[in-house]
Amino acid sequence: MSDEIRLPGTMEPVTRPGIQHHRCEHPGCGKNAGWGFARPRQQSHWFCFEHRADGERYL
């Protein structure tokens, strides 16, 4: 038996709640990113505090 969370009737694990570790997408940065930007039905883009203004173009 696995300890992964799964939706009923599926075999795909669900992302656990809590802090997710993302890296800043600004070229050459790579810092831990906590600012996510996306429009509905689009992939999220992540930026650190210093480069969060770069993410506003995705809104």
C-alpha cells in the first residue's frame, strides 16, 4: 500500500498541500520563487520577490 494521496478512480498522485518549491524563471536567477502568475487554463510561471514584476506580463 502506498502513502501517496490519490483521487478516487485514478492512479495519479495528488500534489500534497503545503509549501511547494519553485525556482525563479528569470534568466540566470534560480532563487526560491513564491510568486506565481497564470491566466486560467495556462501553465503557472514562478518568480522570486526581486523579479516578481516579470510575472505580471502573464496576467
